[in-house]
Amino acid sequence: MTHGGRHITGRRLAAGIIATGMLMLLAAQAGASLCVWRNPDSDIKELFGGGSYRTVLVNVGNKKTQIEQAIGTTLDADETQLRFWPVIKDGKRVGTMAAHLGKGDYGAIEVLVAIVEPPGGPAKIKAVKIQRDRERHREALRSSTFLGQFQGKQAASALRVGVDIQPAHPSAVRASKVVALSAKKMLVAYEKLGVANL
């Protein structure tokens, strides 16, 4: 009886550990793209010379397929809503910020994308910044040489490493692809969801 009881208890414990592990994994995957904007005041000052911002939460809804076709991959499980921050200066909208979290070689990479919409032209990237990362080649990933390649890109641009974006470092190709996909995803979503009018 004692041995049988221990065996059952051991199996329950193992099952509990496995279930907990699976829940944690699912939670991590579900939160894969959720990302906060960590330093709005300093980023607005740096990118737009100052201003204020508001938060816009947009349902992806029936635009999901269009976005996925444009970015060439599926949206993450939690990307049923996306968050954008219109930036206002002197009573006028001067741009929109978006943040996205992707998975690099050494953990999460938080990507910040500044989007502007010139009069009579399509939306384009003003700047891309890395908020947080643990990558081995983080200096190269955060360099103006790498991030400067995104400036001026539009939703119709390839925004692909090896096509119109060169990797930050030969050993940071995956991390570079994460940044490129984050930028493409947020720019395409901005256009497909009509964020400029929100």
C-alpha cells in the first residue's frame, strides 16, 4: 500500500510539473509580441524634438489575413490587438510609435518603431530602436549602421535580411531578422489597420 501510494503520488507530482511547464510555455508564447513603450518622454524628445502622446489599441479583426500575406508569416497568438502611440507636437500629429517583442538567440528583443506619414506619400519608418535585448552582438544590433538601414522604408519594402537589410553582424543574423520582422509587421499593421486616421 505504501509503495503503491508513493507511486501514485509520484505520478501526480510529475503530471503536475508537466502541466505547469506547459502552461508556462503557452503563457510565454502568448505574450511573445506584447511590448511596452519604456521611455516615451526621452524617445519623443530624441525623435520628434518633444511632444505628447496618446495610446490607441486596435483590433486586428478581419485584417489579419491581409497583414499576414504582406509580412509573409503568421501573426503571433496574442496579436489580436495591437497598440500604437500617436505623437502630437504643437497640436499636430507628427508621427506614431509602435513597439514589438520578438525572440532572439538570447531572449527577448524589444523593438521600437517610429512611423511618419509624409503628405501625399505612404507611411515610412523614421527610426528603429532597440529598447531591450540580451544578444551577444548587442552593440552591432543597436548601431546606427544596422538600424539606419530601416529609415525611409515603406510597407511595400522587402524589409528582409539579405535582401534590403544587411545583418548587424555575421553571427547575429537571427537577431537581425527579428528586428526586421518587427519593423515590417508594425509598419504593415499601421497601414492595413488605418492607424493614421485614429
